Amino acid sequence: MKRPHWAEAGRHTLAAIGVLPLASTAAGATIPDPSTGVHLSITGVDAGEATCPSCAARSGNAAFVAVVEDLRLLFACPSCLQVTWLSGA
Ligand SMILES: [Zn+2]
């Protein structure tokens, strides 16, 4: 059984924003959809360097969240503390 990938830095960013308790594990974790508030099932969290589409700040700790319900990624910015949809690169 393949375990979903959860990057530690990404998890910390999500916890800082408040969308995810720091102690949460991959199993059953959800994140609210920034536009509808509907909870989406997280399949993986990654962290990396990216420029925020919302505040344009560049961060090495940006979190990318993959969810079951949507093919796009959620982008969590540690600078402006916003979660936005990434409309595909
Ligand atoms: Zn931002």
C-alpha cells in the first residue's frame, strides 16, 4: 500500500494558515475549498518554491495540496496566509 506523500514544510504551512491541525495525518484529512467552503479530501501535500498567485510573494515553503474532488492543486501561501486554486501549469 502506497502511503500518500506529505511534505513536512507543506504541513507546517497549512497549520500556520489554520486550515489543518499540525498533528493531523494523511488519513481522512480534509481542507475547505477556498471558494465554496466544501471540505475536500487531501491526497497529498507537497512543499516547494513558488510565487503566490494572490500576493505575488515568493516563498520556499509554499504548500501544494492535491485533493480527490478536483484535478487542480490548492496553493497555500505562508506569506499572505491564503489558500487559492492553481489553475494548472
Ligand atoms: Zn500569498
